Amino acid sequence: MGWSGGTDYFDLYVDLVLQYVPQEKQEDLIYKWYKILVEGDWDTQDESAYWDLLRSILVKKDPDRWRDLADDLTDDVLNIISQKHPDFVCDSELKQEISSFVRENL
């Protein structure tokens, strides 16, 4: 089980970084704070007011983590579809297409 309270801490920190830290240092500081919170089991990053900013940082600085997040979401989507439509079958090609869509649009 994750820690949703991390979102408040993340957003407060990012507020301060964006307000007081030179722009060329902002991404590194935000990424380091993100990693600290994730190690503390923060799992609701997508609820942050700064999700779009964090997403752009993750794509650049941690593409493996970004891919893992997208794959987890893809699995969640497929599970929901399967629950509502028990006859649904997803082959690897369709799963790859869904995963690519999620990565591009998350």
C-alpha cells in the first residue's frame, strides 16, 4: 500500500522551488525530491498539481521509471476492461498499442 500524503509534501516543495530556485536547478531538485518520496512509498504522483511537470522530468531523467508507471497503468486499464467484459482477449500487439498510447497521453 502506498503513501498518498506525499502529494501534499511534493506540491509544497515544488511551489517553493519554482518560486525561489534558479530555473536551471529546478528540474534536478524536483527530481531528487520525487525520488526521496517514492523511496518512502509515495504512489499517487499523478494526483499532484505538478503532474505534467513531473511527467516531463521523468521522461527525461528516468525513462525506465516512466515506462514502469505506464506499464502499470496499462495493466490497470486491461484489468478494468476484463472485469466489465469477461470475453475480452488482449494479445501482445494490442497491449503494446495500449501501452504506447498510455505513455504518450498519461
